[in-house]
Amino acid sequence: MATKLQVTELDFDQIKSNLKTYMKNQTEFSDYNFEGSALSTLIDLLAYNTHYLGMNANMAINEAYLDTATLRSSVVSHAKTLGYTPRSARAPVAYVDVTINNSSLTSITVEKGTKFTTQVDGTTYAFVVNEERTATPLNGVLRFQNLAIYEGSLVTAKYTVDNNNLEKQYLLTDNRADTTTLKVSVQNSSADLTTETYTLATDISQVTAESKVYFLQEIDNGKFEVYFGDDVVGKKVNDGNIVILEYIVTNKGAANNARTFSGTSVGGETNITIATVSAAAGGAEPETIQSIKYNAPLDYASQGRAVTTDDYKVIIPQVYADTQAIQVWGGEDNDPPIYGQVFVSIKTTSGVNLTEAQKNNVSTSLDKYNVASVRPTIVDPETTKIKLITTFKYNSNVTVKTAADLETLVRTTITNYNSSDLAKFDGVFRFSKLSRLIDATDTSILSNITTVRIQKTVKPQLNTDFKYEVNFSNAIYHPHDGHNSTMGGVTSSTGFKISGSDLEYFIDDDGNGNLRAYSLTGGTTRTYYNTNIGTIDYSTGKLIIDGLNITSSTSSDGITITVIPNSNDIVPVRNQLLEIDTVTLKVTGETDTIESGGSSAGTGYTTTSSY
């Protein structure tokens, strides 16, 4: 009886082996197993053909599902079935105040397409106005306040409708087009200049046969196509109509952080003054394949409304593209609780906090998604710095690297851990993981001791009595009442000056929950100005300073307060971001004399408490 072929193999060598096993049981051919024979070549061809067909079938079935698809066209197509449109490129947006230095005017209009310029790293970029605005004098001053300007070029495309041409497309012809700047209008005909403005359909349940809406989809090469209704869902465009698309083509993030702008003319006036309200921000690349895979199912689940925290995490990157990470929490989880509100914190790709104008724009964009009376409050992220001191031992007999070389490698390891695991809202600092990474930096490293401190910087309100709250949101080390009182407890700070004194003061605690302000006499002796300037709650990690009129701080950044955490694992809460302070990071390498040879007396680490 003939041997049956195994048809489950995909590997070429296994397929060829199966064919040979089959041929072995045939009497017609005897040279199938000789590599130089013609029959062996035919078996190779059969194996290759089977291998190709198997690979093609495997790849084809992978592209049929959102989770396994690898081609952008496939991912975009699957996202479309979920009602999700990938985010296009985004243009940086800046806000400026433009003052017209002509007191005789009663009004002036800045036209759409009015240009401004700026330079970033020696390259000139153009910014344009995307919406016509008119200003009238206010208190005798003619000014456009918070005028939004977009980086890029304003493009206008016109298409004549021909419904008999099934291949007719209304395209945004550049894959750098920002679809949020798209304005769609339909002109009656080349002879009739009457136009109607169409809006993007976002909720299909609200679209009727007469709704003047358009739909948007991504097609080949990352370009976008506009299409219209069929007189059942959305109004249909008729033959002879002219579809007009106006949009901005941008250089994406290249002009982010641009701060200085110039312009030659506004409304025909050349004597103008331009003041920057907020620097350019928001420029971004089109949405990635990974992001589409993640967001499309969540967007489908949200059904066009923001109810859960995940809903906001999906919607916000669509309305503000410079979003790198988002944290959302309900008012009941806030400190203190504020019921009926939702709080949103956005970490931008550029690392700059949102301006008030940007926060207002995001809030306004979320209005159509909010449910009932719930309105989001956007708060800035708070960064908690982790201060590390690392000392490692290494065996000098197994490496040619010097201590300085190893210190550089360990510093790089710590910096990479900071980039990969921290600086995001859910980034927990895991002490044991970092310690293992340090030991694994080089085969010569035997062990390490790393001490952990956490710190926050407070910007003082100068020359006024002000209450400061510093919340580490992690328990602070407190083994017993009065711990280390004579040496300042577990709290320290950078210097500052107080009203009525030229001395430099610092903050510590008495081990009993009280914060103290002191100056140094002779460089070492603490002389206390006030032994109760506030409180420290060791269990919650909250410090309250309410007894100082600060006139200046030694550092231009403000007053940095450092405490010893109760645990070496630090957990971020709400809008808290953890970040290792790589500037003050101290790394020291020492030769282990036991492994490297030498007297064992007095070698190794001194056994000490963690603190």
C-alpha cells in the first residue's frame, strides 16, 4: 500500500523529507535520493512550491485578522470595520497675539492662509492661519488674541463629480496632510458658485438622508480619501458638483517648540507686532500600526462616548496628537475627593506641559464625547525624581576594563532602565530589577549596593505667606518616633531665604511629624529658625509647609525636598511620573579584593542599615 504524505509540515527540509519517504515506497523511480539526479531536482521544486504555497496561505490568513495582520493596509481595513479612522499626520499649532499698530482702523480681518514664519535649528518653517477672523478695537487696541497658526502649507484641491465614474476619488494627495485642518465644501457647478459646507460624520446614528456630511478613510500609502452619502445615509453629491478640499500639509513634528514668529502683513497692514502666547506643539507622525491595533477595538467599545477611563485614553490622542501617555482617574479617587468630575493628565511627546489654551482646546474637543454633566479637568503631570547612589564591586582579574569604564556602563544601564520602565504614568520603580540589571552590566561585576531617595521640586511663591503641599504618595521611612531627630530625620532640602533674614535656610524633620527650618553655623551646626513650619505624614508621604515667607531660592528651579522612602519600590499614583535623576546619579566602582586577590581583612562592603 502506498505511503501517505504528511501534509502538516511547512518547513522546506521537512517537506522534502516527506516527499523522499513517499518515493522510497514506489518501484517506478530509484534515483530520487541522489542529489545530482534530475528526479531529485524535481523533488526540490515540489518542496519549494509546497513551501511557498504554505507560507502564502499562512500569511494570507494572518492578514485576515486585526491581531495578526502586519500590512498597514490590512490593519486599516480591519479598523474600518470597527468604525475607526487612523489618525493622520498632525501639524504643530502655536498661539499668538497679533497687534495692528494702526489706531484709525475700526476693524480688520485676518484671512485664511495668512503666513507667518519661524526658524528651528536653522531651518525656516511657514505657519498659516486656517480660519478667517475679524477683530475690532478693544480699549483702543486692535488685536487678534490667541490666534491659532498651523505649520505647513495650505492646499486646495477641486474635483468635479461624475457618478458614472466608479473609480472617481476625492483625495488628500499628500500623506502629510493633517485631516483635523480639512475643510470640505461642495460648489453647485462651474457656473453656479454657491457652496455648501460639509462636516465630518462622527455619529452614524445622527446622520439622515439630508445631512451634509462627509466620511473619511485612509487608503494606499497613508493618504486619505473623502467620500459622501447616498441619500439614505448622508446627502449625495450630484453630477457636475465641484468638491473643494482645503487642508494643511505639514512637516509634522519638525517645528515643535518654535517660539518666535514673524509676519509681513495681516489684513493688508504691515505695521504689526507679534507676541507668542504658547509655543508650537502637537506636531506628530501618523498613527502607527501598533497604535491602530490597540485603539481600534477600544474605540469601538467606547461607542463615541467617554464613560470609562479607557474611553478617554483612546479619544484624547485623536484630539491631541502630541500625547505620549495619559492618566485618567475619577473624582472619587482624587486627593481630596471631588465627586462628579474626571481628571486627566497628559504627558506630551515634547515633554512640555500643556498651556491653558491647549487645555481649553482639548476640553472643548471632548465636549461631544462627555456623558451628562461630567466634564474633564486637565492637570499637569507631577514628576517625582529618584535619586540613586550606586556602589558596585568587580573582579579585576576577569576584565581589562577600568573602574571608570565600568562606571560608564553601569550609568548607561541605569539610564536605559529609566527610559524603558519609568517616565510613564504606570511606570513602577522596581529596585530588585534595577539591581539585577546593574549586576548583569558586565561579567566582572559581582554585586552592588544602591541607596534610594525620592525628591520633588517646589516653585516658591515669593514674598508672600503661602501653603505648600508636597505629596510623594509613597510611605516615608519612619521606624519609630523621634527617629534621627538630632541629624534632621529623613527630610532634607536645597537652600532658600526667608523674609527679614539674609541667611540661607534648609528643611528637615524632627522624627515626630514636624518640619523644621534651620541655617548652618560654621558649616555644620544646625541653628533652628522655626521648629514647626509644617507637618510630614510618614504613612501617606504628604508634606505641608505653612509657615514661611520665602524671598528667594538658591536654585533657579525652586526648592528641592528629598526624603527616604519606606520601600525601595516606588509606585506612581494618579498624575505622578517617576524619573531617575541622571544628573545627580552617583556611580562608584571598587575592586573586590577577595575575588581579585589580596588580603581579605577589611575587604568587601561594610554592613550597614539601608538608611
